[in-house]
Amino acid sequence: MSRRRLDPAAQRRGQVLASRLTQARRASGRSAEAVARSAGISVETVRSIEKGRTSTPEFFTVAALATELGLSLDELYTFVRHPSRSDLRAPGDPSVGASG
């Protein structure tokens, strides 16, 4: 069974989520491996989310990452639903989080 293709808005929300989680992890000074270990998920899952390969991660995965990174789920939801222009860059873009 194949997954249904996401609409562009859902893809964009996944990109913004990836961007925010990556920003928070980098700001914490922790590696993807350290965050994954503390959150009880695989490092491949963290990398897949951060690189935008997983646009719709499981709720409990997002909750575990948010907890480890000191983000409230309310804050994360608001951020994803109402991103600023700088948050709309691709997750792999080195300028993510830069003003502009």
C-alpha cells in the first residue's frame, strides 16, 4: 500500500516543522544522535524529519522531540501554522534561521 501524496500546504508545513526542530536542536548545541537517544527514537528518524523526508511524523515522535528541545507543543503548532518568511526556507538550506 502506498502513501497518498501530500498537498503542497501539507508539504510546506512539514518543511517548516523540520526547520523549527533543526533550529532548536542546533541552538541547544546537541547532536541529532544525542537528541534521538534522549527522546527514545532513532537517529535516522530525527535526520529524516530534519531533512524533510518525513513531512508528517507521528505525534508522539514530535512530542518527544519537542520535550527534549524545550519546545511546547502549542508553540510548535503555532509556528508551523503561521510561519514567518524566514521559516519558509528548505530544511537543508544553510540559511535557515537567518533573517531576511
